[in-house]
Amino acid sequence: MSSILTERSGKVGIIRLNRPKALNALSLALVEELVEALRGFDKDSDVGAIILTGSDTVFCAGADIKEQKELSFVQAYSADYLKNLNDGLSSIHKPVIGVINGYALGGGCELAMMCDILYAGDKAKFGQPEIKLGTIPGAGGTQRLIRAIGKSKAMHMILTGEMIDASEAEVAGLVAKVLPADQVLGFSIERAQKIAGFSFPVVAMAKEAVNEAEELNLQTGLHFERRLYHASFALKDHEEGFGAFLGKRDPQWINQ
Ligand code: CAA
């Protein structure tokens, strides 16, 4: 059985993690399938945004504990275990919207943080419980959580292994919005359709500029942003957008 399910809804590609018996844990096979599906939607010119979700009760319970238990240091180090997950997500040009219901733990919380926008159901729970297993977060938890919610709260989660609920995650800035669990996917698909309705190259530029903010110092980041902003002036969609505004009509994007 496939570890993920994919479908299309209009211009949105939807990927569902699908290992219910292991609470969608990130087996090597799942990670490979996930990265392949993301790349497929990224290349598909009819898709403008991607949704990554789990089931109604669990997003993802982290690295596959049974698999990780069998990995020696040398095996993990030589294969650079889970680097393909981070590399896979960070190479996607289109926005990836994480929709979280239920648990997002360990590598599941880290996978969520690799997404560009997070919407959560009101029963969602986020945590980095690796410390309880005798290891530490290894797919970005120690790096992305501090950027998302600050040092003290990140340390609290990583050092105690305690979870935070959806409303705490929203207040802390980890997720963009919390909705009733049965409404969050529909809401997210609508927002993804909205994003997919804008000019593809402009959306990709905006995503790239925001993501660079995590890598660059302020002056370099402002310079990078300005260069992309200026570059957008060369797009036909820039001419169309400005012309449509001034002509008091809706723009017709041609993605060029
Ligand atoms: N890997 C593999 N299998 C997992 C799993 C995981 N991460 N999490 C749960 N499962 C399996 C359980 O072993 C169990 O399988 P069996 O029925 O065969 O026993 C099944 O899923 C259901 O789990 P529970 O019975 O534990 O379900 P629950 O509802 O009582 O508890 C839970 C849910 C709180 C999420 C609990 O399953 C749990 O704590 N899971 C582990 C979470 C965790 O520690 N994640 C971190 C992993 S390490 C990591 O991610 C490193 C990294 O940074 C990349």
C-alpha cells in the first residue's frame, strides 16, 4: 500500500500522509514517496499550490521509531538520514500549505514547519518528544522552532517533551490560523485555490523572498527582496496587474 495519497482539486495538489497504523510516521519509503509527489506537483503547470495533510486524527507522529531503532550511527551518518526530507521540501517552488489535525510530533512537527503556511484544526497538538526517546530533534526542530516561537518556548518543548495545543501554537505564531477540525481542510483548500489563482512566477518570487529571510542578515535580505521586486517589473503579469487596477477590471494572469 502506498504511504501517501494524492489528488487534485482545481489548481491545488493535495498530498495526504497515509500510514494509519503507524500514525503516519516518516518511514524511508514514505519520505521518498512524499518528495516524489511534491516534485510532481511542482512540475505540473496546472497546479499552483500544494496542500500537505494527514488524517482527521493525526498529521504525523515523527520519524518511524521502529526504523530509527535499527539505524546505527554510521548508517545514519553515511546516508545523511532524513536530509532528503528537508532538501525535498526546500526545493519546491510552489507554496506548500500544511494542514494539521491531531498530532504533529517530532519529525511530524518538523515536517509541518518545513511548510510555508500552517493551518490547524482545534484538536491539533504539536511537540518535540525526542528527548523522551533518548535523542534530539533531527529534522529542523532545534533550528526552526526557535525561529517560529522564540527560544524559551522552543526550549520548553524540546527539553520537556511536552506538547502544546492548537490555540497555544496560534498565539505563539507557529500556525497562521486555527479552525474547527472539520472545517480546516476546506478552508485551506479555498486559500490554496486563491493563491493558485495569482500569477505563478510572482507567487514563487514572494515565497523565495520570505524564505530567504531565515537565511540572510537584514541588509542582504532587503537587497535580495528589492532585486526580486525589480525583476517582477519585467513580467507581463506585472503590466497586467497594474493595468487591470488602473482600468478598474480583474487581471487575467498569463504566468509570464
Ligand atoms: N513511529 C512508528 N510507529 C509509531 C510512531 C512512530 N513515530 N508513533 C506511533 N506509532 C505506532 C505505535 O507503535 C502503535 O503501533 P502498534 O499498534 O503496532 O503498537 C500505533 O502507532 C499507535 O500508537 P499508540 O498506541 O502509541 O497510540 P496512542 O494514541 O496511544 O498515542 C502518540 C499516540 C501520543 C502519538 C504516541 O503514539 C507517541 O507518543 N508516538 C511517538 C511520538 C514520538 O516520539 N515521535 C518522535 C519520533 S523521533 C523523531 O521524530 C526524530 C526526528 O526529529 C526526525
